[in-house]
Amino acid sequence: MTPDVAVIIPTLRRPASLERAVLSVLAQIGVSDRLKEIVVVDNDPQASSRELTARLAADASIDIIWRHAPRPGVATARNEGLAATSAPFIAFLDDDEAATSGWLAALLDAQSRTGADAVFGPIRGRVPEQTGWTRPYLERFFGRTGPCETRLIDTPHGCGNSLLVRATTLPGVAPFSTAADQSGGEDDVLFAGLKARGGRFGWAADAWVDEFAPAHRVTLRYALTRAFAYGQGPSQTAAVAHDWPTVARWMIIGAGQALVWGVAALGLSLMGDPRRADMLDRSARGLGKLFWMKGLEPHFYGERELARLERQASS
């Protein structure tokens, strides 16, 4: 069989984490006839991963392609990765993730069995042991769960740990909307379009990856801000489609969630119960559905992340 799968890994100044991610792909088993290449997309204007990628490529058994996307932005990086390969199947792995050895084989098996256009796998969230009372919540937050068996599912997940059929899922030369470069959510827009076209989503129960949350993200404040952004997704997707009745429905649902879970969080906080983190999360997602408007999106990627890294380097 002709190799037909490319793994794309976007990265921004995480050399140790990037190396772990690339090595985990090189350690895949049962896919030697399918894995065509790894594409590392450097989203740093300074091209900081070039030498590391060249070193890894020198010892690799498959091609490792390095591409530079100097304008920071998550959608821009994904589109640049797609431009670097002609593979008909695209797997995405984030640079803070490490795949288990059977990861890609499980994704491919699930796609073959379900016929899905986009297949997703489970994620184990990894946070430092000294995180404190929020550790269980943060491990769940950075993780991903799903059905115990491989099958079709109704709702898509994020691009990290996914396998996409290029012909049906990734239309055009730049399928990821660069309007989401700074805030994220480019995959929400992509998969909403796929669903509208009648596309199907699959779950690969054995396609495990570990996600090692960076230190600056292992805080309740960061997680709740992300939860708010996740909550904005359904309302924003409906707004892009000019489906105002659905926007209104999501806003009503969000208001109810914010109120009910906010009251629950308050009660649990008074008792010092660690479950308050989950209630705050649900309340934040409700607020996101309610306050979805342009200009209220938190920014996690692109210029904001680059500025944070430069402040960290100078301190």
C-alpha cells in the first residue's frame, strides 16, 4: 500500500514538548505502510524549531517536513501544514501531546470501520502533582473522554488527536478560517461546515494521547477562561450561519446554565468542596453562550501567546 497519511504538528516555542510529540509519532506501530510523513509547522517568526526538526529528521525512518508560518495564528499554522503535504489522510497532533504507540493505527482502523470523515480519540490530561485541589478538575479539563467502543458519534471534538479525510473534510487550499487565528475555534467552524454537508464523525476508543498542560495553563483562571470560550462556540457557529433563532436558543440555554451552575458553585465554595471547580466550569460555558459577541472572545493563540513567551524570556 502506498503511504497515505501525514501527521501535522503545529508548534510555537516548545522545543522539549515538540521533540516528545515527534518521537511519539516515530514510535508508532502497525502503520509503516500508511505513514507517509510528519509535517512540523513552526508558527514562531524567529523559526526557532528549524534546527531541532532538522536533527530529528536526520535520524528518522520517514520524512519530516519543516514549514515556517511566520504570522502567528493557529488557523494559519494548520493551513500551512496542509499546504506542505498531498496526503489524502491528515492526522493532527498538538505540540503538547504525545501519542501512544497504537494511536495512528487505532484512528485508521476506526475510520475504516465507521466510514467517518473525521475521527477523534481520547486524551489523558497531565498536570503537575503539586497543582493542589484543582488537579482532578484540570486533568479532566485537559483530557477528553468518549464512548468505550469505536463507533460513529454525533458531536465533533477539537483537532488535537484527530484523523481527517482530506477530500471531504478539508475543502479548498485554506480550510481553516484565519478569523480564528488569535482566539481559536477554527476547528469548530470547520466541523460545523462538515456537519452541514452531511459529513460523519467517528470515535476511536483506543487512539490515546497524553496532553501535558504547560505550566502557565495549569490554573483555574486559565481553565475557566477557556471554558467561557468553549461556551461561545455554539452561539458563534450559529451566528456565522445567520441562524438567529438558534443563536437565541443557545443564549437562553446559556443564561440558565450560568445561573444554575453558578448558584451550585457558590454553595460548594462555602463548604470548601473541590467539586466547585466543575460547577464554575459549567457556569463559565453558560456565560460564553450568552456573551458570544465579536470582541468578547478571549485570545489564547497567535500574537497573544507570542507576547507571553517574549515576556517570559525577558524576565
